[in-house]
Amino acid sequence: MPSVVGLLEQHELTARRRVDALREEADRIQAELVAAEQEWNEWIIARSRVGEVLSPGEENVVGPDVAEEPSDRGEPPALPASSQAAKPKSVVPMWRVGLARSALSMDYQRIVQALADRRRLGQGPLTCQEMASCFGLDPVPSKIEAVRSKAKRLTARGWLAEPAPGRFTLAKAVAGPSGGS
């Protein structure tokens, strides 16, 4: 006749094996979930990029240099009025001395202002996820990717710098004493 302790040990061993098997299965499912979420995020990004390319009202935009060409008389292009912000979906102008932040649409102004505040407080660069949180956006991939797209566009136009991948700060020229405000 088996002892009570022996029966308990046998049941404990069976339960431990079941827990180990379930943990292995959970790890496998977790790895699959991470891969599926990554694929999903890539599709969100792709849809966002295609939406930007195909958005109405931007068919006549050839590139930043076309809007920035000086006139035949050698004069610099006219600066937008500083009393109001550029309209949403407008082209982000190349940064140049004397160009005010108000030349940017409100979304871009928010990014530049957040980074200007960070610089003023002596704090370092921001990630897009941190910016999205600062703006009160949900930390979901689509919102973060929208902020990243804007930050990359501002970087390409000379408003921001990306000292490390995914971390943005004001460009030195913008942050200087005459810095585009």
C-alpha cells in the first residue's frame, strides 16, 4: 500500500509537469503574439504612409525646393504672415533664418514648441512616444507613427535634428538666439 506522502509527491510532480508544459505553451504563444503585433504595426505604418501620399490637396506638391526658389530678381521667397499658423496639410517649409514657427501648421508647431521647451529646461531629446504622451495622444502605434512622420519631415526640412535614431531635438540653427520663433 503506497504511503500518503508518496501519493502527494506523485500528484505534486504531475501538477508541476502540467505547469511547465503550460508555461512553454504560453511562451510560444507570447512569441507568436509579439510577431503578429509587429506585423500589424507594419501594416498600420504602411497604410499611414500610403494615406499621406494619396491625401487630397497635395497633388501639386513637387518638393520643398520648388516652393523655396527665389524670384528672378534674386529676392528670397516671401515669408508667411506670422500672425497665423499655416493651414493643416500645408507643405513644411525649409528652415531659414528669420522664418517663424508660425509658418508651420499647428501640429508641427506643437512638436517644435515641445522640443524648444525641453531645450530651455536643459533636458535631452524626445522620442516620438514621449511626444505623443506630451500631446495627450493615446500611445498606440498609429498615433506614434503620425508624430514620427511629422518629426522626420521637420528633420528633413532643417527644423529638427535626430542625434540618435528615434530621438529628436531642435536643430542648432533653430535653437540659436534668432531661432525661428
